[in-house]
Amino acid sequence: MMVMPLGPDFARALDIPAAHIGYIGGSYTAAAALAGLIGSMLLDRFDRRRALAVAMAGLIVSTALGGLAWDFHSLLAARVLAGLFGGPAVAVAIATVTDQVAPQRRGQAMGAVMSAFSLSAIAGVPVGLELALYGGWRLPFFAVAFAGLVVAVAAIAILPPQRGHLAGAGMKTGAWLRMTALLSRRKVWLAYATVALVQVQQFMIVPNIAAYVQGNLGFPRDHLSLVYMTGGTLSFFAARWAGRLVDRHGSSAVTFAATVGLSLVIFFAFIGYRPWMPVLGLFPFFMTFVGIRMVANGAAFSRVPDPQERAGFMALVSAVQHLSSAFGAFLSAEILTNAADGRLEHVTTMATISITIGLAVPLLTLWLERATRPSATPLPLAVNADAVLDGGGQSR
């Protein structure tokens, strides 16, 4: 959320072609994917609070290093290091939330958690863009690192030890055997396929929004923060509303509606754009529909793993998510070229491919929802009593 809007700024400062901004975002996501693959076999063996502390410490330091970059390769290296810690941090955080919330309330819980992305757009992105105007592109990196330190200290101080998942029977087996058992299930592969397509579609667009609206649509740099602030505000409220809709109507219905809306926005912004169409009337809705779909997908994914394998499952989700994001960013960077006047060329091709990929997401989500639907067969009373206990033994 911070790096992509600043792309044109550090591209000018470090003499990076605007068409290659996607590589900066892709480097983070590729590294996070690698970390997710490793973390999928290790994270469930540790107290979640301790794992979160280590991941956040690495993320804070590597973010600060991004502000010290002097060329394309040094910035790329800093973002790779950030990705190695950022991927596990997200996986552990989502696993912790899922451990503590009953399945019937996870739509609202995911809506609350995912609204953090909206808050980063409402506050973080505009502040970052303004800091870059007054203090240079490096200042936002240092500011985010400092904010991350404050949040990490508070989270570790408030969060109690998270060891309930360590009591699961599956923890007695080796990491490789647990991962093999996890990957033997059809619903797991459906979840990974869904998140892969979601991220490829989105990250063909996300790294290029700032460069496109400035270079192709003539939107002023000084007003760029309004795009993200407006979109973040809309998606903040939409995410919380979407959580209630997911709990009421299911993930697949909400995913279908969000995908239709997202496809229309991409079409009118990149393919059927007309000069009379306001930038602030299009791109904020891209963020809104992305946020709604994230909530629906998060609720669907939360029903897939057992408690003792949740962090490992989410680490693999994070790996697939980031690898797919990197693929989408790299693919758009290969498709796009810079015209002599600074415009991005071949954006219609990029947008067409993105829309086509996204059309399969609602179908996969429907299959996943059916695969994770609870059995209609009544359970014995004793089993029902156990079912309301989370991994830590606390009733919900």
C-alpha cells in the first residue's frame, strides 16, 4: 500500500523506468512466497505471539533499509528482505484471529481485520504521499518502520501467549507429514487456486495505478492521495458491511458480486475510458471491490484447516498469494512499455487479461464453499460440546 503509490517518485529519483515499477512490488511478494513455503512447515510449532514478534522485527528493520536504497538493485534487495518477514507476519496474524473466533462469526471478524488495508489507504497512503512531497521518497519508509515498531510493541504486550494449537494431536507428527496430509485434501487446493487467481488479477493492476492516472489520464501528482483516501474510506465501510453479508449469504455470493463490480471498474478505467469519466469516480471503487472480495475469501479460507495446522495453512496461503502477486506484477511489467511522452502503452491488453483471469474466481469460491460446508448429520451431544472449544480450550 505504501510502495506502489510512491512508485513514480522513487522511479524518478533512482532513474528506474516507470514500466518496471512492478518489479519492485513483485520482489516483495516473491520473497514473501518463499518465506511462506518455509513457514508452512514451521510456524505451527511455535507460540503464535513469539512467531509474530520475530516476523515483525524483521519487517520493521527491512522497511527502514528501503529508505536507505541508492539504486534499483538496493531497493529491490530491501524489498526482498521485507517480504521474507512480511509473509509469515500476515500468516501468523490471520491464524491467531481465526483461533479466537467461532466459524459463524468469522465473516465479521475478517471484515474487521481486512478493514486494516482500508485504513492504510485512508491514512497511510495519503500521509506517505504527502511526506514524500515534503521530505522526499525515503521519509515514508522510515515513518512506516517507526509506526510498525509502535504497533509491534503494543501487540506483543497486549496479546497473551497463543499455545492452544500446540496441544492438537497432529503436532505429534513431523512437519513434512502434516504438510503432506494438508495437501492431500481437495478443499485445500481449491483455496490455493482461488487465492492465486485473485492475486494475479489484482496485481496486474495495482502496481500501475499511480503511473497510469498520472501519465495517461493527466491526473495531478499533488492530488494523488485523494484517490487512495477516497478508495480507502469506501472500502473500510464496505469491508465491515461485507463481513455481515458473508455471514448471512455465504462467501460465493459476495465474491460473485464483488468480481462483477471489479471487472466493470477495470474495463471502464483501462479499456473503455472516456475523458469525461472522473478518476475519483473509478479507481476508489477498484479498492472497494478488492476489499469486499478479500473479506469473502478470508471467511471461506478460515473453514479449511484444523486448528493445529492453521498457521501452516495460512503460511501456504500467504506463499501462494505473494507468488501470484509477483507473477501478476511481473506479467504487467512485461506487457507494458513506456511511450516517449511518459504514457504507459498496452494497458488495454493488461486489463483484458486481468478481467479474464478474474472471471474464474466466483466459480472456485462456490466449489470451495461447498467443500467446506458442515455436514448436515447431527453430531453426538459430547462432540457438539467439544466443537465449541477452540485450540486453547476456551468456550465461545
